[in-house]
Amino acid sequence: MAGALKELLGAAASLKLPERLKCARSKIDADYVQFENFISKNPDARIYGVNVFPGHQDRNPADALKFDKLQRELLVSHAISGEEPYSEFQARCIGFAKAYATAAGGALISGSLYDEICKAVCDPSFKPSVPRSSSYSCGDVIPGAHWANDLLAKLGQQFQLKAGEGMALISGAYIHVGLSAAFAQRLRRLWSLFVESTKLTAALCDANPKEFERPLQSAQVAEVLRYITDGMKSQKGDTPQDPVSLRATHEVLSALHMAISDFAREADRAILTPSGNPLMLGQDAKTPHPQASFLNFELTIRASALIDTLLMCGWCSISRTSYLLGGQVPGIALDGKRTVDDFGFIQWPKLMQAKLEVARSRGGHRPYVSGSATSYGIEDLWSFGVMTTQSAEEVMDEIEKILCMEILLGAACAARFKPDFVSTQLKDIPAEPHNPSVRNRLYAWAEGSVSLKQLSY
């Protein structure tokens, strides 16, 4: 896992401030002093969110002498969502994403406010309520305002906001970036579940390991393929050929590895990127300018590609499970039936397919197939980042269930028809698919599996 992403997730778990954030304090303070000097020397300069109103009201001047009142009213007017909040861990990641974006420079946040942000995100009692489904990501100002209001409530009325700090608190891509970081944490388990389900089903189906060989492949994928094929000695030769869902193991693994790696690298870059509006960026860094760093198209596109890959992996899992239960695998009866009067697992592939259709419906929307404009045309281009990350999360929920069902069905078939296989290759896998309590045990098993160590991104 890339450096900044790993660092942020570690901080959100431990609530300890990374050294990178500690070292940024003096630069943040110096930048804000420079901004204050600019204001004092240029009293007539109009600065977005500082002495002019936000959005399509940016032609209307505001009383620059009432900075705290203006900034607090900005937060109250934007904290309007009544949606359910993100999880506590997601909210922690959002808070640390804000700290990282501030540390990257350019934001109109003083050193004293930055200190309070850093204290709050490391305080286990700080549990901001950040609403879901409240942004199309042209600046995530509505969920951002909820986060900022909870921060100020923690600091109390005695804490005074300075020029631009209210706008700086709510503006930027930190909601999108924080959610993406929290989502990235789940990718290791997904990878492990897919590798383990592939290994199990391929072995039970007596797949030919020669079908997985390719002349060019990444070192990481090659290592995982060696893990999957370890001990496999197909007895059927090259004919009849296995279904494509098995023969394409290399291609599917490569696609999943690429999608996860690309998403993680882009999240890592986004964490370290200045984000807000306005920002003091450029060679002189003396004048704040409006810009659009709160858009993060690259991260949205990577999440969209990941959704497609997850859906493909779910489809692959169902196809090879159907082959396993289809009466074509020597030694395994149709539907995994023990007797002619046994229904076996006749309904399980149907349930897996139903979950794939749920995942397809949740991930079917693509960010740029539709769009519009708000603020009377001022906000006329969106990244859909928050929505796409949420869609990826919902898709992953269903794909994880599908992969768990594949593993459980494989373990059950092995227990029924290949007891020697159970003792050697299915250690610690819960083998009763009808038991509703086994999924968390299966997750724990996957998290501790050998393959978990073999994804480098």
C-alpha cells in the first residue's frame, strides 16, 4: 500500500498524528500570516468566501470586519442534509483527509485552527456526523459543513474563526478523499477472498494449471498464480477444456490487481494534494485565487474502473461455481446432492446471481453519462466522486457475499465428496454454508490467509 494512504489509515485506526502532519504546522502558520498581510495591504481586493459571498452570490460584497460571523453563518447555511451519517471510521478518515489537505498548503487556515483540527481528529470523543449521499462533488460543501460544525461545537463559542477559515473548512475534496481511503482499506480482504475462492474452485474442478501460464505478467500476479496452482495436478490433460471462467484466471487476477493498484495510487496522490477554494498557490503564493482543486476526476475514474472490475469478478465467481455444481466435475454430483432425494445446493447459484444483479443495479450509473449545473451555472462541472465511491462500496458488499458463498459451497462439496481434500487444503474454512454466522469467520480466515501478503500496490 502506498505511503500516504497507509499512513492515513494507520492514523485513523490508532488516532495518532503522523509526523508528516506535525511538521506542516510552521509552514501553515507562515502561509496564513502572508495571507493576512495581503488583506491588510489590499483592502479593496475581493476574495471569494472572505469578503464576497460564495457560489453564484460571489458578486455580492460581505463585511470583511465580521469575519467570524460571516464564516459561521456560511457553515450553518450549508449544513442542511438529513441523511444517515457515514460510519465512525469513515468520519475519522474524512477528518484526517482534511488535515492532510491542509498540510499540503494553500488553504486559508491559520496555524491555530490547524492545531485544533489535528487535536480533534486524534480525540476518540470527536465523532462528527457526516451525512451520506449529500454531494455530487463540485466541492463537498454540504457534508463538509456538517463536519466543520461539529468541529466548532467541540471548540466552543470562544474560538473565533479568522478570515476565510469557514470557507476553507468546508471546501475541498476531503470528503471524497477520506471516503476513498476508508474504502481502500477493504480492498485487501476483497483481494484475498477472490484469490482463495479461485484457488479452491480451480482445485475442486481439477483445472489444468497450464491454462494459467502466460509469457508476460506482473511479478505480484505471477506469485499469486503460483500460490493458486500449488499442489494442483490435473488428471484430465488438455481436453476437454475448462470453461473460460477458469481458464481466464490469469486475466481476471491481472485486471483486479491493476484496478486495485490504480485506485490506491490515485488515493495516495489525492491525500497529498492541496485542495480548497480559494487557494494560495503558484510561484509567489501571495494572492489567493479561486480554482477547482476540489474536483478529483482521476480518483472518480479509478473508482469507476474498480466497479467494473468487481462486477466482472462476481460474474466470474458465479460462472465457475455453476460449473462446479453442474454435474460436469468428476466426483461431484449435480447440485452437490448427496442422494437422489436431496435438493443439494440447487438454489445457491440463483442467490449468487440475484446478488450480482443487485450489485449491477447499484454500480450501473456512470459518473459522466449525465450532468447538469447548479448555482445558476457557476458550478457547471462535477466529479461525482462521493457518489461513485459509495457505489463502489455498495457493489463490494454484494461481491464479497458472492465470493463467500463460492468458498462455502466449495468447502461443502469437498466435505461431501473429497474428504482427503478437506484435511489438506481447507483448514479452518467453515464448511457449513447454511449457517448464517460463518461469514465473519470466513472474513477473518481470508484476512489471515497467505495470499493477503501478496498484493503490492
